Amino acid sequence: MKQMKSFLKLFTGLLVLITFLGLTACGEQKQAPTAEVAKVEKEVIVWKLAQTWGTGFPIFGDAVIKMADMVKAMSNGEMEIRIDSSNKHKAAFGILDMVNAGQYEMGHSASYYWKGKDASTMFFTTMPFGMIAPEQYAWFYYGGGMELMKKVYDKHGVYSFPGGNTGNQMGGWFRKEINTLDDLKGLKMRIPGFAGEVLSKLGVVVTNIPPGELYTALDRGTIDALEWVGPSLDLNMGFQKIAPYYYTGWHEPATELQFLVNQAKFDALPKHLQEILTVAMELAAYDMYARSYHESAVNLASIEKDFPEVKIRTFPAPIIAAMKKANEELLTEAAASDASFKEILDSQTAYMKMARQWTVISDYAYLKDNLE
Amino acid sequence: MKQMKSFLKLFTGLLVLITFLGLTACGEQKQAPTAEVAKVEKEVIVWKLAQTWGTGFPIFGDAVIKMADMVKAMSNGEMEIRIDSSNKHKAAFGILDMVNAGQYEMGHSASYYWKGKDASTMFFTTMPFGMIAPEQYAWFYYGGGMELMKKVYDKHGVYSFPGGNTGNQMGGWFRKEINTLDDLKGLKMRIPGFAGEVLSKLGVVVTNIPPGELYTALDRGTIDALEWVGPSLDLNMGFQKIAPYYYTGWHEPATELQFLVNQAKFDALPKHLQEILTVAMELAAYDMYARSYHESAVNLASIEKDFPEVKIRTFPAPIIAAMKKANEELLTEAAASDASFKEILDSQTAYMKMARQWTVISDYAYLKDNLE
């Protein structure tokens, strides 16, 4: 019986050892298990993303959700991205700082929001009289844009990626028709960013008003005009009811939003998750462009049907020419004292000149033939 | 000793059983291991893709390579797609049949190549006087296009996905200027597809010639004109040296290539690989559009610099009007006897009408302001 006892001890010991080895061997596969049995054990990488937009904000917010859903599905649940809207983090324009600090691994915003901190960032959203979306995507991915964006954002400890295009934005809602440059003098308008600086030069009194107060401000005459996005997002704001002149755009021909990723956190991800995340961001951006195009088309049709009093106008040629001149002066001025600004401006200017030649003989010529 | 022997037997038996269970438990995780140790053991899902294009065909072939690279990287090597070009499978226009039969899991081609087998397939590439790329992507993903494409391709046992856009194609290279409808009568032109039928109605003698013989045919006067793609792929063919009139497009405003996937094979993939594959195809398609835009812009600049004798022309308005009329008559005729054809035509026509309104007040108005 003594022999038997020692055999039992040996047996139990071996059993424990084998079980332990078994678990260890399986444990090494824990990061990406597919089997149902293993699912409960696996370690999920959970990231947090801060977005500029509020909860339920359409199109922009949907692009973020789509990106996160793709990451989760493609990684088979290995990686999850949880989204905090501005209602929660209370820092709509603090996304760059929060991602840089690692408080959030990711962000979703627009690069031109940081132009006060670094003027070179504004080129990666859109520029007055700049490229249209297909030209700009060609510049980003094949014309050196991504490399220039990396150079700028390396200084801020984050990687930046295209985050969704609104398409050409409308020039805004005006209570009165704009016929001459004199009509712009003293006009109170909400128009943020570089375009605001351009209009300031032409005598417009540029103000910034929080989105939630825009309708009331326009209705009460606190402002005479405002720009928001375009039919895709304007219809819901109700501006068409109080400012019947809807002008075509000049200032944001291809507004691209932005995904931001903390560099140290990204670099620490396994390679396949880096790839999954990069692909998901890029596709979510392109998809938002298609979605915006669709929503703009649908909502424009609604405006035409339900609000026949809305008049779509294009600024007269002398006004466009004055805006262009003011824009070029401001750009030249800024480029003179900022090498990074100049480098990106030169790249975009040269690329647009080349790409526009193609646009003119392809889509533009085609549309012209079909309209005349 | 007898007791000890039976204990040994029991012990050995249990050891075998435990080892077996251990292997089984681990084996269930084999499909997606990340640990280095496990890598040697994992089963790689290897698929084969047949493409219409020859080995090394630029842009189109690169989009396929990009898609396959993304699948491999995102799946961490769990799935690989090997590409056979037409040099190997010798059936450039047999892709649909081969994927349907399961001879290849995937294909890359263009939907209008099967219009002889099923006329409804041609709508998913591009249509004369149809949508431009941003309109068409909006239709595919948000305007019901994907659902209609699925309905058509379900009959052929495959799933079909957008596979890359060339952008607006040029109307072709002509040895002589085209000024009146009479200039088209008897003109020998290589122009395939529905556009060829349209030009036939206007008296053009439409021929099809293999790509490798096009230059010689044009040089020797076997044909008077031909269309290929646009600057992105035309420059390399050398047509600019022998046919100096380069006409803007009307017949393929947004040529979208196509990924085909055998339905049974796709359905048998694990869910996360289905997602990876779907996302990779969609992004490769969008990326090819940006790449095509870039290559078109770069090559157009080369043509303008190195071949100043090339004259870019737009067909005169009466010719465009006659083409449009012939196109509409052919479409109406085909729709009368084919419910599927009619359903897709109606969808595209209605969507284009709506989306074009937006195009006109967004990119078109913006470009017009900038050019005048």
C-alpha cells in the first residue's frame, strides 16, 4: 500500500503538471483565439476614442462608429474601441491634447481646429479655393500629403489619418442677397477658420457662435449670415426657414475630418492590429464621403420640394475674385515666416495645378457637355 | 506488482487521454494564433484569384495585389490570396464562369464583360451618360446599388463587389478631327461594350481588336480611332504619337472594376475573415480611384509637355446630343423586354437625377467659379 500511495502521489503530481503545461500551451494562443471555448479567456485590447462631436451626431459620429465596428469584427473581438462624445469629455476642441497625453488612445476631429497651436495643421482639412475631394485624396495618398501630415503631427506625438470627407461645403445661408462687395461690408457672419480671416479682409464682421445657438442668432438678427456644412447637415438645423439665400461654396471644397492616434500606443499594438486599425480608418473616411454625397443629394431634393422659397445663388465673379485675392495674400504672408507652412502650401498648390488640368478635361468637361 | 501494473496501465491511459484533450483544446484555437510558438502549426486558408489582366498590368493589377496584401496582414497570415493573371489561366473573359464553378474562389474583372450572358450586369461598371464616380459610389453604398448587384449576381452563384474606379474615361484617340455627324459615318473605331452599340447607330464601323494589336492597327489605318482608358493607362500605349486628337469622355464616366467571390466559399469563411475580405475589397476599390486620379493627372502633364501636338477636343454639341438620343433609344428598347434591366435602369436614372442636382451646385459650381 505504501508503493501504491507513492504512485498516487506521483500520479497526482504529474496530473497537475500536465494540466498546467496544457493551460500554458493554450495560454500562449490567448491573444487571438477563434474557438468559442477559448473566447471567455482571451485578453481584449480596449481603447478609448474622444470625438469632437456630441452623442448621436449624424454622419461624422457614424463614421467613427463604423470604424470601431470594423476593428472589432475584423480582429474577431481582439480589439475594441469605445467612443466618448463631447458630452462626456467636455473638451470638443481638446482632442489633440488628450490624445497626445495618452488620456485617450484615439480621437476624431478636424485638423484645422489646431491652427491656433500650429498653423500648418489647417492644410489637412481643406483650404479656400483648394482641391476638391478626388484631387485631395489623390494628394493625400499618392501626392505626398500623408508624408507632410506625418511630419507636422510627429511634433505633437500623434499619427493623423484622413477621417471622412463632407464633400464641397456650401458658402452659407444669407438673409439678404449678396450682389456687390459693398453688401459684404459690415455683414455679421459666423464663419470659422481661415475663410473667416479671408472675409474679414473684405469687411465682414466675423463672429463665432456655438452650434446650439446658431438658429436663434440668425433668427434674431444677431448675425446676418452663417455657414455650416451643406444640405447633408444643414437641413436639420432649420436655417432654410429664416435665411432664404443659400450660396454655393468657395471656402471648404473638400473638408476632411481626422483620426488621431497616440504614437506610443499605436507602436505598441501587434502588427496585424496596426493594419486593421489603419485600414478601418481609411475605409471609414472614404465611406463618409459617399455617405455625405448621398445625404447631400437627398436633403437638397427635400429643400427644393419643401422649401421652394430657398434661392440657390453663386457669388458674383468680382466677389469671388476679391476672396481669391485676399486668400492668396493671407497665405503668402503666413508662408513668409513659417517654413513648414510654406512647404505644405507649395505642395498643395503644385499638386492642385496638375490635378485640376485632369479634372477639367474629365468630370468637368463631361458635366458641362451634359448640362449645355 | 499486479496492482502496480494495473496502476501503470491506468496512469498511461489517463496520460494519453489528458494529452489528447489538451491537444484538442489547443487545436480549436489553431485557426487564429498570434504566439510565435503556435505559428508553425496554424492552418492557413489559401485562396486563388483569377484576374482578367495580364501579369504586371498597372493600376488594375496593383489594386488586386493591395487587396491581397491587406487580407494577409490584417488576418495575421491566417488567410492568403494567390493571384493568377490571364497569362496563366488563359481565360481573360471567363472569370465569372471560373469563380461560379469554384475553380477560383475569387476573380477581378469588370461587370460589363458579362453583358452577353446577362445584360443587367453592365450597369455595375459604368453607363454612357451615366453617373460620375462620387455619384456612383453613393448609389452603390447608399442608394440601393449593392442590393441590385447582389440580386443580379445571385443568379450566377457569386458575390460581386466594387473593384476599383478608373475615373472618367477619355472618349478616345482619333486620327482626324470630328466636327459633324458625317465625320462619324464609316469611321472605323475600336470601342467595346454598350458605347459601341451607340456609335454603331450613328454609322461608326465598330470593331474589337486585342489590346496588343491596337497600336499597329491604328498606325496602319486598319482603324481610324480607338478608346482605351485615359491618360493613366493610355500614355504607355503610345497612341499620342499617331492619333493627335484626344477627345473627352461621354461613354464611361466612372468605370468601376469588380471583385467576384464564390458564394459557397465566402459563406464557409469564419465571420472575421469575411469582414476582413469585404473591407479589403472595398478599400482597394476606393484606393484605385485615388491612384487612377493621380496617374491621370501625372500622365496628362507628361502628354502636354512631351507631345504638344496632341489636341484635346470635346465632341460638338450636336454629336453629343445624337449620342445621347441613340443611347436612350437602346436602353428603352432593352428595358422593354427585361424586367431586371428595367429595374436597375430606373434606379440609376432616378438616383443620378437627384445626385446630379447636388453635383451641379457643389463641385461643378465651384470649378466653374474657379475657371471663369
